Amino acid sequence: MRFVSAPLAAAACFGLPMAAKAAVHIHVDLSSQTMHVDSRQGDYDWAVSTGRPGHRTPTGVYHPQRMYKMTYSAKYDNAPMPHAIFFRGGYAIHGTYSVAALGQVASHGCIRLAPENAAELYRMVKQEGATIVISGKAPGRDPQHVARERHRGGQRLAAQWRARHLHQTYGDEPA
């Protein structure tokens, strides 16, 4: 057959394993801030950090879109993202050096792992492909808490704007 479907061609070009061959099953439970991994090489349970209030981690079923051994966040102060497995737009599973925060919400929406666990997961997914399932409800995600956090964020932005405006207008130093 001379024609190849676009997804098949894209996966071949980027070296991504095909979803049909996915042997690694990754389940992220937002409620417990844990990841369970089933693969040919064994089963693993790891603590993770997911999106804190105001920065949700999307739920659903995904497959790896692109993978980088090391990349940096263009959005969040060039933060390092070792062994990144992007699964939806800018959302990724990746290593973190903030290991003390694992087991609790802490990220801007990505799923963070200890660096050695991220390296192992990256290796497995590169070899075997993956299906990623994200379910549950992150702690502190009740609607009232999220609304309060958004409101506080707006107050902080307004205070920063006022300080800059006063400095530009009157030459006073921002407080």
C-alpha cells in the first residue's frame, strides 16, 4: 500500500511509539497524588505533584505527543523539565528537583515526578509506548477554594499595577 495515514506517518517521523502497541499503562490519581505504572518491566507506584488550585491538571485518557530528555518551560521562568513526556499541548509528565513537594499539589498543571522515577518512566515509554489515564479530583479543588484563590490573584495583580503606575506617575518607589 502506497499511502500511509497522517498519524502513522507523524509517529514514525518523530519516533513516538504507536498507541496500539502501548505496553506501559500510566494511571495518575489526582485525589491521592500518586501514579501507578504497569509495564513489561514491572509495576511501580510513585508520589507525584499535580496542579495546585487555579492551575488544574486535565483529566482523561491520553497518549504521548512528544518527548524530550531535557527541556525548559517557556512559560514558567525557564524551569527545567527533565524527561518530559508531553500528553496534551503544554501539559507534561516530567521530573522535578522539588522532591519535598511530591505527594501534594504544587505544579502549574504538569505532573511532576522524582528525577529518577521520571527517567525510568521516560525510558519505558520510549521503548514500549504508553496510555496515560488521569482521574480523580485534586485536594483543595473545591469551587469555593478556587474562587478565593482567583480573587487573591486578582488583588495581587491590581496591587502590582498600582505600584508601577504610582512609580511611573510620581517617581515614588513601589512598596
